Amino acid sequence: MPRVKIGVLISGGGTNLQTIIDNTLNGTINGEINLVISNKKEAYGLKRAEAAGIENIFINPKDFGSMEDYNKRLIQEFKIRDVGLIVLAGYLKVLSKEFIESFQYIMNIHPSLIPSFCGKGYYGEKVHEKVLDYGVKVTGATVHFVDEGTDTGPIILQDVVEVKADDTVETLQKRVLEVEHRLLPQAVKLFCDNKLKIEGRRVIISQ
Amino acid sequence: MPRVKIGVLISGGGTNLQTIIDNTLNGTINGEINLVISNKKEAYGLKRAEAAGIENIFINPKDFGSMEDYNKRLIQEFKIRDVGLIVLAGYLKVLSKEFIESFQYIMNIHPSLIPSFCGKGYYGEKVHEKVLDYGVKVTGATVHFVDEGTDTGPIILQDVVEVKADDTVETLQKRVLEVEHRLLPQAVKLFCDNKLKIEGRRVIISQ
């Protein structure tokens, strides 16, 4: 099977990106990252890509008249590299309808058990804050395909994290991040091995 | 410590009730069930109570002019027996505001990971139907204290169940029920051992 060309969008430190870099370089994932784009100049993930010899660019949203125009540029960059999978690895900007319609497979990781603690306003530390405020005993992480809603697309993988009585946003985030770092490369690997089939809202994983 | 007097409301088969019966009779739970009330005459849970020598009554909602009047009768029955904990063990009727305000501690078991797949319209098999339709990979069960909302009160215990690719409502319900049968007596035991402390929305469990 040909290796899948992967495009990654980031906004920050890129620890989830790093897990994909590691697993493509060591051959676990049958794919290669062709381009990393950040909407933040200082995103450390750009340095991670650079260190791995992966093309990486900062594209400044402020250089564009609208969110739609910014997204047109992103589409163009990924299209000319013929990527077959877009991965949102901690990308905190909204995607345009055109972007979502331009790529058949866009994968996102969310730091909760969707459909709990997701949707508009639930990103980054806010998710864990709300988990602690609500008082749930279990949270987790979700990898899903992106559709036009916010965190509403078909779910690929989920795994759980126990919420402890003395957890803070920081301690909880740390343990959820460990799950993210396990689930995201696993989902990308399954995709690149052609083992994911979407049936309605359900994602069937072949054995 | 004196044994806690427990009142139980049921509507059906009463397998969750049975787990409390078993764990009070064998001494695991430091409490005793003083009364089981069903809103359904044919509820098999009444027979389970009878077999264990526990007072049990069917009270017909149709004999009352309103839901509020029906609840006044329930309050009266439990109050004259001085119960310190009400357990909803598969009770499918709505409680009145007066009922909820009349008892400090009311416990409910819900067959999902609250706040997912709960609230109005999510009861019994419908919960598992919606879980399968959504395509989540993880579900579970929740024991919580009851407040004036539907499934919104402070969470005592939660545990998870993996959703399998070939699950049906029946197979999923069966595995979730196993978790319910473990969590509910555990929560009642913790309560009767005075190990639950409610702080805001969080339930702190002493070790």
C-alpha cells in the first residue's frame, strides 16, 4: 500500500504532532507528514516538525480579510501536496465549511469523552475545568472525524481517565494528555492501514 | 453506628433492588430496607422484597388526582418509617418537587456516563439505542444524588463499559446492567458507612 500523505494543523506545543512524527518515522504508521501549518508563529510544534525534516509553515490569519480566505489558503497548501488525511493536533481555530468539504478525511482529538464536555467553548484547559466543576468521576479523550459541527463527527477511538478527588486542571490534563498521545497515533495508524470504515455515524474498525 | 433505614422505589424487575437486598442481608451494607414501593402492580421487584421479608406496597398513581398528590402519599409512607435514604432502583416516574425537598438523600442509578445520554427522554433501552446511534466507543453507568433536574445531581460513582462493534441494545444493556449491579450497592454502602460528603457538585468519598 502507498504511504498516506498527512497534513497537520497546530496552534501550540505540538506534543500530539510529535506522536505522529515518531510513529511515521519508526514505520508504525504507514504514512508520512508532508506539511505542518500553524496559525501561531511561536508554536513549538513548528520546531518539532523542523527537527524531523518536515516542511512547516506559519500562516498568519491576520494577513487575510476573513476566516474563509484564510482557510482557502490552507486548502491550497494541502491540496498542492496531495494530502489524503488532515490531522488537527491541537488546532484552536475554526475551520471553514469549504475546508471541511475539501478534504474527505479530517481527524481531530478532543480531551473529553464526547458527547460530554465538547462543543463551542470547550477547548484546552476549559474542558478540564468544566469536568472538575461538574464532578464526574470519569473523563477521557476522543479521536473523531470532523464534520460541520463542533466535535460532532463520527468517533474513531475513545479511552477513559479516572477523575481523582484531589485532581486539579493541571493533574487531570496531564493524565488525559497521556491518553491523547496513545489514541491519536493509533487512530492515524488504523486510517493509514485502511482499517477504518464509516457507516453512518459509526466508525467500524477492521481487525 | 445505627443502621440506615432505606426506602426503595421501583417500577419493574428490581434486579438493582436485589443487589441492595443481598448486601444488606449479608451485612456488607450497614443498613436495612424498610419499605419498597412500586408504581406498577406487576413489578417483579415487589416479589423480591416479599421473598426477603421486606415490607412492600403497590401504590397506584391512577388512584390520585395528580402527580403531586401521588408523591404526597409516597412521602407519607417513607416518613412514617423514618427512612434516611431513598433509592430509585429503576423507578420510571417523575418525582415531585415536594418529594425531592422532603428527603435529604435520594440516590438514582442511570445507565450511561452522565452528562452523556441523560435528561428527559433518556430512560431504559432508549439510552442504549442513542448510545449506539451516536457511535461512542465507551459508555457506562452513574450513581448520583437526585436534585430538581433530570439526572443532574452530584455524581457518586461512575464506571465504564466498552461499546463493541457488534453490540445491540440488548447486549450493551446487559453489560451496563452488570456495572449497575456493582455500583449501586457500593454507593449505598458508602452512604451507610457515612463516607460520602457533598461539596457543591462534587461528592467526596472518604477512604
